[in-house]
Amino acid sequence: MNLWKELRRRNVFRVAGVYAVVGWLLMQVAIALESSLSLPDWFDGVVVSLLLIGFPVAVLLAWAFEMTPDGVQRTEVGAAGDSTAGYAARKLDVALVVSLLLLGAVVLGDRVLPRAEAPPNAVVAETSAAQGGSSAAGDSIAVLPFEDFSPSADQGYFASGIAEELLNVLAKVDGLRVASRTSAFSFAGKDVSVSEIAKALGVDKVLEGSIRKAGSTLRITAQLIDASTDVHLWSETYDRPLSAENIFEIQDEIATAIVAELQHQIDVPVISVPRPTQSTEAYDAYLKGKELSLLRTVEGVDQGITELLRAVTLDPEFAVAHATLGFAYSLARYYANMPETSSLPRSSLFMQRAQALAPENGEVLSYYAWWLTEQVPEPVPFKQAVDGFNAAIAANPNNAEAYRGLGFLQFNHGQYEQARLAYRKAYALNPLSQVLAANLSGLASDMGDEQGSLEWSRYAFQLGTVTEFTIQSYAWSLFSAGKLVEAHRVLKAVESHFSSRLALAWVYTELGMFDLARRIDPGYGEFMQLMYLGERAQATQLIEASDEPPTIRFIGLALAGATSQAYAVFLENESAFHAELDEFITWDLTSSDLELTLYRVLSSQGDSRAMELRERLTRKHAGERPEDVTNPSRLVLNARWALLSGEADRAMVWLQRLVDLEFSNITALLDPEFDVLKSRGDYAAWRQRLEAVIADKRALIEQALEHPPEQWWSPDDVEPVKPTLP
């Protein structure tokens, strides 16, 4: 018997061919089902394994059996021209042709049919660390910071600036989604493949390049890469004399070439980059200043302001530089220890100048909207600030910072659902932003998800350089979750920073460690100690003599039981309280703590505006249940509201929940609102339990201070996390 002829006669080759084609089709179905039905990652692997195992079985069955008009029968040795063999061959030929036609239809459909686009509000860019990564739908691109190949390698800020300007231009192209600067630039200097970057940012194409600046000569190289295939779709090198005009002309050419490639057409409208300045020196100073100020460090903000001042001096008509300088002065208030009395007027001066020079510029609009939220003591109407961010978004739908600003504004105004949607849009464009991760941590906390808050603050460490900002954000999430011992350890690691020291004072005060609090913040520490000792009259005198902002003096006087004095402060500074009475915002104090205190004071003085506040507070606290709340501050606020509503028994339920979770909150021991409970036996037992919790935590911190560790805390102590979007 000739083996080759016998294999053909028994249709072994035909069976193998049909099996291969059908098996491939089944694998495509398995992949599609895994994605659409959210099946486990191992599902398609199991299907492939079963198909591979089945192949030799199918071949053996083809050898041993054959199809005949009478059904499947055992194959007998015979001539190649047997009629039964021909019958089986014809059946298999039909099956093979049908399978090939199906295969062709699948391939053709994949090439020709349009791909479904993600809905506008969907988060299409998720980092692998957050939610496993995703692929982009439609045309999307990330512009990476260009590499600096200059002889002295000192033009990194210039290279990043060129890339950022390209990013800003591409962001204005209809139908093109552009990953934000923060996320794209986070890969600078890292050994990460283009495909990995694209997956993390949720894009399908990546633009990268380099610059070489030598004397008066500039060379810019750019290349567009398809992330799925690693194929270079387009590349070009530009050698030009160094001038502002040439820089922008090169950007024009690069952007036009990229859009032509993305849109697969010849007649692409010429893209024109607005010339923000004709001064190369001013442009150079602007790029350097912006890069430095965004570091959000004392040195970075200070040096950034210096460079930006040089930019606007060299070109007084440079609108974007004025706006960036105004924003840098706003940052100086928080990150460079610049007094509010210095930072805000300077911020206003340069921001208003930018608005006058270029009122429709997308970057100017975005910075201007942020500036609107900083107006104290005269707050800006909430709607005006919202309109400011919406105008910036309309000018540039890819502006992640505008979406983040809108969310931050809505968050501070108590509009959590709207803030959540705005943050999700910001995240889709900028999934690797440390600042956004910190914002999401705060939102999760206020929405009652303390675990989510901790995860987002931890996740910020995975997104880039560890800074005082990310550490303080983590410490604050610990503090809000009632983990005071852990928060103390983290803050001690960065106590050289002014705001960290203030946060330490809060920790010490919560645990009755007033001497330590007074060393850091003498006024606050002494006031809280007097309150703890029951010396309310002295506490009143102390706060009346202070130069604290009106809302802080108001809170202090009310806490000391001096409601008439607190009411006088309110009447003298009503504009600072508009956030709680009208549709205004203020950034001095925006928690419901102020609302509750304001309601109590206005009620005690017979002010009719108390009824409006009561309606708002009733809506806010409706549906709140103790078993659902894991935030110590919210537990105390709900207890206070119950007392203000005349429900002492319900107030005790909230307070019992506080100690059941072993939280410490000294306000519950000091606030005069709780005086009505002091005659109750259950309150006395509760107070004893709370003081025991405070004493245990205080002992742990005192022991650590007496025998300090070599290192208080390190980011290495934080385990990698995978947070979920709120």
C-alpha cells in the first residue's frame, strides 16, 4: 500500500484543511466572546488548547472512518477510485469551500466595515495599572516629548515645548483624540515600548521625535508610528536657521502631514499654528518657565515665575505667557509659600492682561477659568466659573485640565455627580496625571468610599516622581479615613514642608497632644487646648484678637459658644459666606461644617435666612444611614445635624458608630452643640470609650516620637493598587 495515495484516498488532507480553517474561525469567535461578554482572560487560551488537542484526533478519525451514502463506516483498504471515497471527498470539498468563504468574509469585514466608536462619556483610556488597559477607538494619538540631541543636552524644556505646541495644534483637529500632555510626557526618559505607551494612554498612533539645537541652527526630526504594528507611517527631518518663524512653520508642516496620514486623504486643509510671539528668546523663556512651574515644588514655581516674567518682558504682547504666569502665581500660593496678599493680585494682573490680548485662545481661557475660582474674599458666581471652563472646553475639546478644573469646581460646590462625570472625561484624556489621581481620591472620600480614596492617593505614587504634593495627598486620605497614626508617620517624612507641618498640628490636636500642636501652629493649638479645658471665654478672646479670615473666625467663635459675636462677623463679611447662601463659591472653607455652624448661628439670632439653609441641609442629609458612613468627619456632622433637628437619640446612634469604628474626633468633645447630651448616661459611656480610643492612638505616636525610626515612611511601603473610577 502506497501511504501517500492512501492518505489522499482516505481524505486525511482534506479533513486537516477543513479543521484548520474552521479552527481559526472558532478562535476568532472565542476572542470576540471574551471581549464582549467580559469572560476571563484564560477563555480564548483554553479554546486554542482544545483545538490543538483535537487536531490529531480528527486526523486519526479521518484515517479510520469515512462518510458514505449509508453513513459513517470504518474505512477499508481499497483503490483510490472507490465511489465511497469520492463521495466523502466531495462532501469535504464543499465544507472546505464554505469555510474559506466564511474566512474571506471575516477578513473583508474586519478591513472594510467601520469600527464602533466609544460613546462620548466613556473612559476610553485606562492605564494598565488602573483598569487593565484599553485600546483606542477611531483616530487617536499621543505626542511624546521630543528627545534633546543638542551638544550640551540642555534643551530638554525646548524639546518638550515643541512637542507640546504640536499637541495643542492636533488637539483642535475634529475627530482626533489627543492624549494629554501630563500623561504623554510621563514616559520621558523611560525605557518603554511604543506599544506599551499606546496601551497605557489608549491611543492607536504615537508621534515621537527629537531636536538638535546648535548655535543658530535647528534640526527637528519627527515620525508617526502605528502602535499596533510598530510601522513608521511617516517621518521627516527639518534643518532650518533658528527663528521663531521657522519653529512655527515646522510645526505647521508636521501637523499637516500627520493629519493627512490619519485622514487618508490628499486634500487636507493647511493647518496653521498661531504665532504666540515673534521673539525666539521670549518663546524660549516661556517654555522653560512653564516646565518649571508645573513641577509644583517651591524651587520649580519660583524659577518658573522668573522665566515667565522674562518672557512677558521680552514680548509684552505674548498672551499665553501672561496667562501661564498668572497661573504660576496662583500655584505659588499653595506650593511656594507665597502669601495670598502677594500671589492673588499678581495672578489677577497677568491673567487680565492675557484675557485682553487673546480672549478666545484655548489656553488663556483654561487658565482664566482656574483664576476665576481663586477670587477671595469676593467670590465669583458659580455659574460664571462653570461657563469659564465650558468656554475653554469648547475652544479645545481635548483640554484635560479644563475638564479637571470643571470637576474640581463642582466637587467643591457639592455637585458630586457632575464632578464625577467631568473627572472621568479628564481621565480619558489624561489617565496618568498625579494631580487628577489626588482629585479622584478626594471625590471618593466625599462620596463615602474611603477605600477608594486611599487607593487613588496610593496610585499617584505609581504615576511619576514622588513629591511633597503626592505624599500630602496620601496623608490627607489617611487622615480623612481616621487613620491618624499612619497619617502621622507619612507627614513626619515630609515635615520640612510648611503644609505638612500644619497637617501634623491637626493630627496632634485630634489626639489631645496640644503642646506639640502649639509648637507648629501656636494660635490653633492654644485655641483647641482652651476649648478642651473648657475655657471658652479665653478661647473667644483669642479668636477675636486673631487675624484669621472671616470664615475661620466665625467658626472659632461659634465653637466657643460666642454666637452673637459670630453673627456680628457674618454681618460684617457676608460676601465671604455667599457660597452657603447663594450660587457663589468660596475657597476659604467649603465643607458642610460651615453650613451647619452658619445655620445654628442664624437660627439663634432669628435670621430668616436660616430657613433657606435648613432646606438645603435637609436635602443633603436625607437618606444618610450610619451603617453606610466610614468617614469620621461625616459621622460627627450627621450627629450635629440630628441634634440641630432635635433628635438626640439619633445623634447618639451616629456617635456610637464613630467609636465602633475606633475613630477619634475631638470636635465631638468640644462643640457646644453636644452640651445637651452631657446629662445622658449613654453619652457619658460613649465619651469614656472615645477617650480610650484617643489615648491608645496617642500612646502609639508618643512611643514613635520617643524612639523615632531611621526612616519614618517611604513610598516603597505602598503596595501597587488598581483603583476603580468613581
